[in-house]
Amino acid sequence: ECQTGNNMCSDLAVCTNTPGSFSCLCLQGTNDINSTNPGTNCSDPNTCFTIEDTCALFQCLTNNGCPPKKIFKTTITLLSKLFSNELKNPASDDYKSLTAEIRTALVPVARNRLNDSTFNITIVGFQNGSVLVNLLILLNNTSNVTANTLKSVIADAIRTVDNQSSVNVAGAMPVTTLAPTTSQTVLTEQTPSDNSGFKVATIVLGVLLGVALLTILALVLTMVCMMKRFGRYFISGSDMLQRFNYTNI
């Protein structure tokens, strides 16, 4: 069945003949989507590289949460290299050899140039187009290294592998969101409550009280002046309900 192609194995799987049948096993480094029928639906991790968000990209590759790192999505084109199907298989000698060559070329040089011993890379896989190398660059969240700086460093270092190479580095985001512990303080911006109506009411009430006090003070002063001048005071007030007359001799 494996030799004749009369099988359901994925192109990213190894087909093994068994008595009267066959079995499939996804290649190392690929994802087996259909666990009930192993090796029939294997996912190429390079397809995750179409995802722009670096956290979602990492989760697609590992099925794990985001690491406490800055991640830079990087593609290197090796123009002088020829792609072969062996580069689809992480277990193949060609895959292992090219991976080791790239790591040796990039990691020591970048650590020295960036003065960052934490610099590291994860090679996701290879694709056709001379040879496209999809990899992730991992840095500490506190790193101030920019995508342009990384592009320059990687472009210089990869020339030992291929002097016709080109490099593209996408900007990174901090991809970890750590929940605060009891020893951490999380500062949040407090939104002021809308109490403008209360302020207006307070101002209006204050004005009315002020007018009332001034009116009372004016009446008292008028009574005092009348007392001194005439020996009596007479105040007449009227409205719709009552009339008052006060006389003091």
C-alpha cells in the first residue's frame, strides 16, 4: 500500500506497510490533527507563520501559552540553496544539518553584537522558494532591541551560510501577560465620577442663601435706622396671604 500510493497517509507522514494494511505517522515536528486516524491529517507548522500576532503564532506552534519573552517573527531567504522534500522532515539529516548551520551562524554572533546572552532562536521550518527559513527570535521582555537592529545583525551573520541571503524581521510585542501577585502593585487609572449636577445644585443653593442673608441684613439695618431717627419703627409687608404692622414707641 505504501509503495503503490494506495493509502490515506498525509504528505507529512511516514507510511509503514503492515500485513494486509498500512500505518501512518506524522513527521517529527508536525502536528497530528486527527488523533483517531493517526498520520492522515498532519499540519505543517509553517502554516502558523501566516499569523501576524506573535502570541497567537506561538500558541499555534506549541499549543501552550505565551512565554515571558519578546518574540520577533523572522524569515530568511537563502537564495543559493535548493529546497528538497527532506527539509520538510525535522528527523532528516538535511533538516538537522541546515538547522545546526543556521544556529551556529546566528546565535553566537547575535549574543555578542547585542551584548545579550539570552538571545535565542527557534527554527519553525523550511519552505520552498529557494529555501525560506521561518524562525522566531526570543529576547527578554526588558530588551530594548528593535526589529531594525535585529535585521542588521541577522543579515550580517547569515552570510556565512549564504552570501545571497535576505532577511525580514517583523516587529515584536511583549507576549506575556503576568497576573499580579500579592507582592505586585497594579496601578489603574481611576475614572472620576460625573458629579457636575451636584456641583451646579450646590452653587445655586449657595447663591439663594446669600441673597436671603443679605435681605435679612438690609431689613435689620432699616429697623435700626428708623428706631434711632423716629424712636419707633414701622415696617409694612404685604402679600396675597397676610399683612404685618409692627410699632415700637
